[in-house]
Amino acid sequence: MNRNLNEQSKISRKRWVALLLALPLTACGGQTGAPAGSVPAGQSPVQTPDNGVNLDEEPVDEQEKEESKPEAEADNEAADPKPVQSVSSPTKDRLTANLTGQTETIADNLDTPWEIQFDGSTIYMPLRGGSIMKVQGGERIEQSITMNAKILEEGEGGLLGMALAPDFAKSRQAYVYHTYEQGDQIRNRVIRIQENSDGTLWSETAMLLEHIPGARVHDGGRIAFGKDGMLYVTTGDAQQDSLAQDPSSLAGKILRMTPEGKVPEDNPIPDSYVYSYGHRNSQGIDWTADGTLYASEHGPSGDPGGHDEMNQIQAGGNYGWPTVMGDENQDGLIPPLYHTGEEAIAPSGIAATPEGTLLVANLAGQSLMEFDPQTKQMKTVIEGLGRIRDVAVHEGQIYIVTNNTDGRGSPSAGDDRLLRLK
Ligand SMILES: [Ca+2]
């Protein structure tokens, strides 16, 4: 891994720093507002026949530790991964305090779900191959999306993040992030889609941003609305680590845009989508109730590996990749609140709890963890379910989706599954 900046990106960085010094930093947005409602207790949707467990036989790139189990554990998916750190028992006030370690299956036989979105009691889950699984009452519908580019499901790419529009109840509009091919280049884009009137399929209605650098791995892909009404988007470094420090590249960033795909006037860099930079591959963002934005991030592969991060995101902040990692310090670079040292958990989706902690869905770590930004400690909430891609908190309950069917996990009967923690 080359962590040295090339000459060009050094120049870019000087320009970037100068820009930042000239600009006041703006506060970040608010909490994502999930529509009210609840999933009826005890209702399991009617199951369709196994809709294709995807046993992708493509060998896992040895450099892709961020989504893979360490080599020695590769054949032992059921093994209990060691928690990186343990904290004392949670207080009774915490959402996670009274969990039994049991789960209730809300939907199963899902083909690589990437996100959990709620509209009242209706659940939408984008599947990486390009459709959306809708679970409503006792039924499930696999919805297709008519769009102007072909989704590329390869490596870590495909149909990734989804965010229902804040006015979804009225507009039936949502936003998705997906991988596609442009000539021989892998790219990602953000589009707006609309559900048809009978709720059976979606169509692209607007393209917000395209040509986001992509690669077989490191495609980012989480999107979420802040309370400020802006759409935040995580991108990966597309396996070109110097791009994360290049302000003119959309790679290795957290981007911020209006619901129309424009650059907001109060973004930290004029005429730039870039909200923060120096990220290797973030796949999780959320806001605590006080409006603080947090992001998870995958650390490097190889030696040294590990160094997965939890970051508190500031407008215009430089989070260091690939210049520094772990406890390395350098002026102007913001260190993580927490990193995993030499261990890899490969954190993906995160979700804030009412108490201001963050639930963290882990792929390689095969667990759901809880991170406390005050104590900077991480503890295991549940494990033994395989790889976990996303987590959501809805009406006081915790939901997760497993990620065992994309060729990197060992699917159990019924995987992948949407689960509610009991
Ligand atoms: Ca960092």
C-alpha cells in the first residue's frame, strides 16, 4: 500500500487547506427522521419460495480484508469473534439493556440486502442485485427499478444505500446509490426513484450525481438525510488511496447535496459536494439526537490491517486517509474517536440510539456492537448470526440484516435475514 501522496495530490492538498482556512466551518445537520409507525408484533410476512441464495463463487481478493474474515478463520464462520473491547454492563436506560440475545425473523431468504428503511410499518430493503424487497403487513413484494443505467453487481458494488425522501408518505420518492459501468470504468451514482401508485415497482425520476469513482471494492454507498434536509453520501477511495486527499475527486469522501442533487450554498467548499474527506471506505452514517454526525470506516488491508474507525464528522474535516491511521497524529488531520487496532471488524451500517450511542453492524466482526462516543468504548450487543450489513432503530426496537449470501459468508438456512432483536 502506498501511503505517500504523489506530487500532484500534495499540490491539491495545499490548495485544499488554503480553502479550508478561508472558510468558516458550518455545523452539521440533524437526525434522520424516520416516519412514525411500527411493525405489528409477532407478524412474519408470508415467505415466497427461496428467491435465489447467491453463492457467488468468485474468489475473495486477499486484499479485501475489510469485508472478509481473516484467513485463519475463513472456514469457521460460526466462531465467536472476540469483542475488540468490553465495557461494563449497560444501564437499564439503554435501548440495548434488556435484550435477551434472541431474535425474531421478520423476513428471510433475502438475496444480499444492504439497507433497512421504514415507512411506518412498511419496510424497504435494497438487494445488491438491483431490486427492492418491500415487506408490508404479512406480504413481501420484490420490486424492480426501471433506470437509465445498468446496475453492476460485482465485488462490493451493486445497489447499495437507500434513503426514503423525508416526504415519502406523500411523494413516494426515494434515493439510491448504485454501481455501474461507464466504458471500462466502474463508477457509482446517486439517483431519485419513485414508487408507482400500486406499490409494485420503481422508476428513476432524476439523476443527482454520477461518475463517483468506483472499483471492485471500496465503493462506499451509504446515503441518509440529515435534519437539515440535505442528502449525505459516503464514497470509497475506489482503491486509489490518494484520491481521498484530493478535493477535486468525489472518492474517499462524505458528500452533501440538496434533494435535487445541487451543491448546498453552505457546504464547506464553494461549488463542491465534499463535506469531509480523507476517508478510506465509509459505509455507515447517522446522527445522534443532538445533531452530531458519526461515520464508520474500514481501515486498511494487508499489514498492518485492522484500524477500522468510528469518526465524529465535522464539515470540512480531513480524516487522514491515507496519510495517517490509528493513533498517528498530524496537524490538520482529525483522529478517529475509536479504532480497532490490529483487529478488523469491517463496520458497515450504523444507527444512533435515543441515548446517544451508536449501534454498529459488522461484516468481518460478525456482530452488532454498540459504540459510546462519550466513553469511546465498543461492546458486543449480539453475535453468532454471521456478517451483519445494516442496523436500524425504529419505534424503540433494533433491526438488523445479515450479509451471508454475497459469496463471502457462510449462509445458514434462511439467510439472508431481516431480524428484530428481542
Ligand atoms: Ca481516519
